[in-house]
Amino acid sequence: MGLAGLAALTLAGCGSASGDDLPEGAMMVQCAVAGSASFAPDCSMELHEDSDGRTAILRHSDGGFRRFQLGVPGEGLITADGMEQAEVVPGEGMVEVRVGADRYRLPMKP
């Protein structure tokens, strides 16, 4: 899978598994933050697009968050803030994004 496919992140199935209110257009995603060994649908993802490109904001249940730039030529997805760079591992119908002790499973369009 080419990293250019990361621009195809989808928001299909928007809604909260926990019933909490989410911003319009946000969806719950599987994550394992702060070194957690197991994934759970505890993070939300919002996609934003402006003149600078597409950005994904992944929010943790503890109030923390990470921002990623999507569709970066030659890179695909990069960390928008901080020193730690994102590692992207393709999977079936999703990508796993790893930054430091945080991991996220993000859905991809088929």
C-alpha cells in the first residue's frame, strides 16, 4: 500500500460507541495510548481540510491529543506537532499509526 492512500481516511460509521457527544463529523477509533497493551474504542478522530491541506486530530479520553498532516507528498501521513515522528503500519482496511507510546487504528476507504 502506498502512503498516498492515507489521504483516503474515511469517516464512515460516525458516532460514539460510548454514547458521549462528539463534534459533528468525528468518529470513535481504536487506540492504545500511554503504552497500553490493548486497543479500545477510546479515542475520537476529526478530519479538517483547509488551504494548508488535510489534518487529522486524534483525541484521547484523558484530554490529550495528537495532530497529523495527511496526504503529504512522498510521506503520506506525518506528525503535525512535536518531535516524535509517526510510524505507519498498513493493515487490512486500516492503518496503525504509532507515535511514542501511543498507537491508533485508523480506517481506510476500500
